[in-house]
Amino acid sequence: MCNQNGVIQNLLTLLLKDDKLAKRLEFFKINPKPQKDEKIFFPTFLFILSSYSQNLIMIKMKNQFLVAMALVFTLAVSSCKKDKLTQSANQAIIELAADETVDALVDSLGDFIENPIITDATEDMELEIFSVPEILDTDYFTYVETRGGRKDSMIKSCSGVLVLVRENKEALSKLFAAKMACMKSNHEALKGMDMKLRGEAMDMRRALMEKHKAAVDEIMGAFRSGKITEKERDAKLMEAKKNMIEGMKKIRASIREKVKNIKERMEAAGKIKNCEKEYLNGVIEIIGKENYAKWVRCHKMNFRKGKR
């Protein structure tokens, strides 16, 4: 009779590399030498095979669990990589229009300041000078939603899904304050020069209005005294009105020419432009190109000079 103990033990040694099962074998202390009652080894062998089967089932379940976990992890990593690539791809395809770049906005701002809006002086209204766009003094990011907050209706309809984290808004507020400090002295100098020019325009308008009033009084006096007919009166009044309108236009042209020839004004405008350029570059750095594209498409028109 062959050595069943040796065969079984060698077989199990080859098949089983599991530490727990090895301990079970040691527990039963299988003796490779034949015993008197060889039958005792068959129940032992059956028990070991049963344990081995259970162990195989546990190993199989463990392996299935590990395979499932590996699959989930692989999918998660793949998803993360996909999202990252998609985001990178989206970032790559974000192209700003020619009028949306920082340089384009600063150029528009420069044109606004250096060639300001000057309204016509009229019989009823004084001449006005608008040389600083509203956006220059407005922190529009104050109204942008932070995560979990409310959206301002203007920003929502204009910027869509422009949502910033609190840290972004705090950084933007500091950046805006730095811009205001940067251009403060030049901003005030610009306003002072514009006020002086407007004062000159008001004096010219006042003199023109007095001249026109004197002409009208003279015409009406001549009509009342019978020196001119009603038809002649009306013609002279129309001529006086025309002269006044042309005089008002000359005031506007005169102020526009003075604006262009004030060297200090051009210097102040240049420094303000530099402050704004630094600010806009900082905005891109804080919120990223994608959010900047949403914002600039909403507000780029505010940098341009309107028609008045």
C-alpha cells in the first residue's frame, strides 16, 4: 500500500500556499509513517479537503472583491483623467475675440479718456465732459455669486454660470482696491482738468447766450416800433437762433481741441491705463481664462466710448 499520508501531505504542500491551511495541517500533525489503522487518514483527508474547498471559496470571493475594487478604482481614475483632459481641452479652445484681450480693453479705455465724450452746449443745457467710463470705478465682481450664495440678476443674465469661491472674491476685492489706489492721484488730476475745461465752456456759453438775448431784444424792439415787418422779424429771429446754435457748436469744438493739447492730461491718462492693465491681468490670474472670457463678454462694451 502506498504511503497515503506522504502523498496527501505532498499534494497539499504543492496545492496549498495559504498560511491558515498550513497551520491546520500542523495542528493535525500528519505523520508520514504508516499507522496501524490507515482508515483514520481518510476522514482527516476529507476534512482537509473540505477546509481547502471552503478556503478556495473564500479566496475566490476575496479575489472577486479585489477585482471589483480594482475595476472601480480604474474607472474612477479613468474618469478623473477624462475630466482633467476635457477641462484642459476646454481651456485650450478658449479663444478671446480681438476686442476681449487685455490690450484691447486698455486701448478702448485710452480712447475714452484721451478723446472723451463732450456733449453740445445748448440753450437749455451746459456742456458736459465724460472722460472716465463707469466700469473704471466699479467693482463688478462684488455682485458675482459665491458658491452657495445668490446671484445678482444683472450678472446672472449677463455672465451665465460665472460662480466664484469666496477666496476668489476676496482676492478680487483686494486687487480692485489696489487699482483704485494706483490711479487715485491721476484720476483726480484728470477730473480737475476736465472741470476747468467745463468751466471755460460754461463762461463761453453764458457770453453767447447774453449776446443772443441782446440780438432778440433788438429785433423785437424794432418790430414793436414798426421799423420792421412781422415777416422781417421772423426771418431775423431765425437768423439769430442759427447764429446761437453755431456758436454752441464752436464751443464744443474749442473744448475738444483743448483736451487734445493738454500734455498733463495725456500723461495722467497713460498712468491710469497702466493701472487698469495690471488689474485686468490680475483678474485673469485669479479667476482663470474661462471665467475671464465670460466676464469680458459681458462688460467689454463698458470700456468703449458711446455716441453722444
